[in-house]
Amino acid sequence: MQADEIDSEGYLVDPLIWNEQIAEKFARQENIQLTEDHWDAIHFMRQYYAEHQVAPDVRHVMKHLAVRLGPASRNAIFELFPYGYVKQACKIAGMKRPRSWSTG
């Protein structure tokens, strides 16, 4: 990955260049070992982005995970990405840093 492909906070400038190797690199930087549940959330986020051209709100990802993991998984996204949906999930999924969201 080239330096001009990420912004000053480490997010991809162009989400279309994302691939799973980039996700794995970002996950290593965040000390996250990607599991099937991580990939499920990431692939859902990528599909949502492809359809809407924006990163999904965390509520959409929580709802998606609940369908697969059950209602007790309400906080699964925060267990998967403990330092924040934007800081970790959005970055690993190759989203641009959402301007109006906090890092939580």
C-alpha cells in the first residue's frame, strides 16, 4: 500500500482499492486477529458500501450480526472491535473516515 493511498489517520483514501490483504494489514495494526465473525461484519459493510456509497451506520451492522448470531449478540460489534466501530471496523473494512462520526 502506498503512502498516498491512506489519509493522515490511516484510513483508505479510495475505498475501491480495498481488498482482504489490506484488511489483514489494518487488523494487525489494531492487534485484531480476524475471525469468521469479523469477516462477516466486514463483508456486510463492504456490500452496504457497494450499494449505498457510504459506510453503514453501526446500527445496521449490529442488526446484521444479530440475525446471524442471535439477539444476545447486541454488543458483538463492540466485542469484535473493542476500540470503536469507526476507529477499527470502518478502517479495516476500507471505509473513508466518516467526517461526522466520533471515533466510537
